[in-house]
Amino acid sequence: MPDLLTVPVASLLIDELNPRLAQETHGQDEAIRALAAVQGRKLQSIAKDIVDYGLNPSDLMIVVPFGVDESRYVVLDGNRRLTALRVLESPNLINGVVAPGVQRAIQQMAVSYGDSPINELQCVVFDERDDANHWIELRNTGEQGGAGPVQWGSDETDRFRTRTGGQPNLATQVLDFLEQRGNISPEQRRDTAPTTLTRILGSPDIRPKLGLDYASQNLYAVGMLDDVARALTHVVTEIGEGRLGVTDVYTKQQRLEFADRFPAHLVVSRTAAPGKGTTLRPDSAQDAVGQPTVNRPQERPRNRLIPEACALNVTDPRTHDIERELRLLNLDRMPNAVAVLFRVFIELSVDSYLQREGIAVSERTHLSEKLKTVADHLTESRLLSKAQAAPVRRAAARNSFFGPSVTLMHQWVHNQHLSPVPAELRSHWNDLQPFVSAVWAP
């Protein structure tokens, strides 16, 4: 069985036998340059994602020891990610092997990355290459009948985006509507090409025939729902049974011709007044065009900085008093008081931890350095994961944009022109809560 091991990034090596490369390379710089040349703009994209979000914690690199040197590891799976880390550390490594625009973008990202670099990461360690081959092949060669990763189709992708606050595309709105009504089966839905359906629904020349209006990325029925469903079912059936494809409605002229020959007995008569209509989405926040529902309660954001469910074992008397006040103060009404106490609470908590653990720091040490020191100690003690420590390190960064920067906390206290926003304060606490909980763990 493989082991899970935290490995310094500096100890990881690009696999010079990487299948992404047509020729075996010699030396790490050559391997990095070869991978960068193959990836091009994809390298820029993965580098940006790392700078913005860090490395995916659910997708660990697969490594094996490098010969007899037990301190170094060859990356068998994850070489693109390691290459991105290397070029973010040293953009000049890829001079001349990528497009100038890619080079410039990575050089700019390297500045931000330098404020909060990734120094170590968790890897899956196998003893030998052969032990890892099955998993690497399974991960990189498609579905394998379902044994490998099964990529989302357009339906699944759209459903995920909808459930996480996005808007479903037009085809998904119609297919959901028809399937929930029982007009089509799940099998019929799977047979329906979403690209063809989207072209039809996106045409203002065809929508009136189907009894549909479009506003704010939503489709609305402007005729009797049974009539609308009947017309849409006809279209979906035509697509699913192969009589209607995307090449039949690709151009505007083709869509006009489709509208002209649409069966007269299926054309939907409009019954809704202009600007009115019934949404096809039963979970939509609007029942009609421009008519928001008024009977759907929405959860209000908490009006205290510290959530009730957050249990802290604050043993220092003064810090405990501040915690109690933060739990009592109304965040929406008293954001200035909350912001000042928030900063004081963080600094006192960090000072208390340093004292309890016997970690010596200078009296002149800034809060940013104290935060880093405590985060490192908690991570090494396995009381805080690297993912949970990341917002703390961002908070300590000089020009932090994500999370509550120490500079911003300082400004809340000392800058008479800067007013804290309750929503930002809530977000800042949410980012730091795992850290605070670890500092005051029993």
C-alpha cells in the first residue's frame, strides 16, 4: 500500500520519462522546458489557478523515491503542476520556449506567488513505478468503462453550476421542465443533443412558436403550460430520434425556415400579457417575467462575528472577555467596534499561543510574522491542515487581496477614512476560524 507523505516542493523531481514528452529528456531544466513547450497556454492556465486557489487538495501527486536518495522523489503523476510551480518560482526557466504573452503572464503571476509560495505538499508515495502504473493509467486514460474518472456531460456541468448559484442554460431549463412533468423519460433526455436544442431556444424567431419568452437568462412560458410542453416535447423528440441536428439549425436562415415549417397544430397561442409569463424552473426565484416571488424566505446572514456553532476554549481572561463581547455585538450595527476587537482578539490569541508553547519572538515582531510562526507550528503539530493554514499565510502577506490582510486589520484600527463592511468581516472570520479554533483547542 502507498504512503501519504508531506514532501518539500524542492525535493520533487520532474519525471524525465514523462509520457507527455515524445523524447526522453536529460536534466530537470530540460524537462521543464520541454513540458512548457508542449503545454503552452495550458501552463499559463494551471499556473493562474494555483496562484488563485492553490493546489487541488483532492488530487495528490503520485511519487516514487529517487534511487537511493530517500530525501528526493520523482513525480510520476502531477508533472504539469510541478512544472507550473517551478516556473512560478523561476519564470526565466522557460525563456524562448513559450509564446511571449505566456511568458509575460507567468512573470506577472510569479510576483503574487512569491508573496505566498507553496513550500510543501502531500504526496502519495509508492515504492516502485510498477506499483503505481495501474492508478496512473486509470487516471489518465479515460472512463475505462466506468472504472476511471467519468467526466461530466453538459447536463451534469449545468446542474452543478445551478446548484452552486449559477444559471442553468436554456437546454437544461427545458429538459428539466419536460422531465419533471413526465413528458420525456430520462433516456429521451440523454438522447437529446443540448447544442441543437440550445440553438433553437436561443432563436427569437422560434421561441414565439413554442410559447416562450426570454429574460434575465430564464425561459418563461407565455401560453398554456400543457401547450408549451407539447411543442417542446415535439422538438426534443425530433432531436432525440435523429431527425433534427445542429447542422439543420446552424444558420439564422435555417432557423427561420425551421420556424416557418413548425407544425401549425403545435404552435402555442400566447395567453400571457407582454412582460408576463411563468418560469420553466420550479425552483426559480421568479414566478413570472419581472415578478419576483414574495413568499420564499431567504436565510439571513448572521449578525454576530463568531458563529454560535464555533466553540472556543479561551483560557486567557482578557481574551475571553473580548470573545464574549464579539459574540454579543451586532455586526451590522457596530461594524467599527467589531473590526477593532476582531484585530485585538487575533493578536492576543496569537500572543497567548506563543507564550503557552514557549516559542520565543522579539517584542518588535509584527503580527504578520507571529501569524506565520503560529500557523507553521500548528501545521507541524498536525492541529491545522495546510489548506486551513493557507488563509492565515494570505492574511500575513504584505499585499494580500484574498482573505483579511494584517494591513487591513491594522487600517480598521488606525485609519479614520476606512470603514469595515459587515459582509467582509464575516468572510474574514470564516477564513480564520479553523486557525483560531486550533489556537484555542482544549
